[in-house]
Amino acid sequence: MIRYLKRNQLDIKKYDACISNAVQSKVYAFSWYLDSVLENWDTLVLDDYAAVMPLPKAKKYGIAYIFQPFWIQHLGLFSKRSLSDAQNADFIKNMPKKFRLIDFNINFKFQNAEERLNYILPLGNDYKTFFKNFSKLRKRTISKAIKSKIFIKELDEWDSLLNFHRNQKSPHFKISTTAFSKLDQLLSNLNKLNKIIILAAYSKDNQLLGGAIFILSNNRITYLYSIVNKHGRDLQAMSLIINSIIQKHSESSFILDFEGSMLPGVAKFIRSFGAQKELYYHYKKWRLF
């Protein structure tokens, strides 16, 4: 039986155990992660937490809806064993009728849901093998960054990167105050749980060029956030940061999760590291009843 439970009705230990042991496990679905980035969320629960579907919810103009939050690539169904298409469909059908709009990313195909691309790189090989599989362009950009004497430093705080981001003048870098606030709360919780890697790139004269933040969870290294200024782009700072994370964690059981992208230029950059496709889906439906 599928039940609809509000956040305060959940058995959090059972819920998080389901996420941890799910065949589709992703860090975004843990209760502490959802609490960090959302004001409100509820859950559909199968039997005694054999499967769960977290529902990020909001209300506007009196209309309740399910939406896609900042800092979450996708949610969907998380189960201790794989479910059939019919079982997946049952969860969508059991969403309460009060939600007139469903508009979020999920981890299974349903009806007319649109495919979205993620890219991953299993890190089991040795670094020499990874570098050999980089594109010719990526090898050149990494060499350029090294010759420019860029160096990568692991930070124990994130304020310097977020402040660096806020000071960028281009509208390309604009993120809302609310999104920044949620990110700060998320990073604080990740830090408490020792699930965060913060890498920054500096020029040879010790000027910050940019950086990236990664999440360590359930054998995944998730590429959550990055920022680089024009000088950093010119010197290929982000190529060196990604190369650094691959080099450090090669010959491990981790999977590097690039979090997308559907943008052709970004996707080309990610593929140049030898990453492979992983699908998720965008589902949107107005429910007029």
C-alpha cells in the first residue's frame, strides 16, 4: 500500500535507511539534504518503507504544486529493489489530488516525460588510463593550466568561493539570494557530516580564479557547484580542478557524477573527460480535476 505522509509524520530512520539502501540511491533524497534546501516536502511511502518518493511542494495563488528545487538534480522513486513500470506509475497516480501541477525531475521514465542527460565517470581505473581517454583538447587544456603554474588547493571553508561568486559582475553568474541561502545551509550540513570537498584554483601570483564543491555520499562524488572568472576560464582552471578530483580518487569505488548538462557546450566539456551518459527525466502535468 502506498501512503502519503507529511514530513512530520515520517519515521526518519526508516526513510533514510531506504534512501541509503535504494538501488537508485542519490544524496539529494536524504531527509537532511531535503531539509537543507526546501521549506516543505512530503513523501509517498510503500508499505514499511520498501520504497519512497519525496515530493518537494509549494503553493502559489492558492494552487498547490510539486516543483524542481535548486541544488537537486532529480528525485523520483527510491526502492530497496527495482520496481516495474506499473509500480512506478502507481506512485504518480497516488500523488494527492490537491497538487494541481506536477513539474519536477524524476529517475524513471513515465508517459511523456522528457529525457534529460547526466554524465558519470566510474573511477575504478588508474589515472594514466583516465588521462589516455581524455579528448585531445582536454589534454591540451590541462597542460596549458599546468604550464601557467595554476595550483589547486583544498579548502576547509566555502565562504571565500561564495563571496567570490557574489562579486562577479556578469549576469551569467547571478544566483538569487534565496538560492545562495539554501546553498549555504546545505554546505553547512554537508560539512558537519564530513561529506564535502572544496577545491579552489589559484594563479601563480596567488589570485583566486575559481573553484568547485563536490559531495561525497554513497560511493558518488557529486559535482554540486562551480564558479570561475574570465581569467580562470582563459587559463583552464576548471579543467585542472576536474583533473585533480579524478587523479586523487582514481582506483576507487567512487563514481564521479557531473550533474548534467543539457547545455551543448557544458556537455561537450564533460564528455571530454571520458564521461558516459546516465538518463533521468522531466515530468510535467497539469491535473485539472
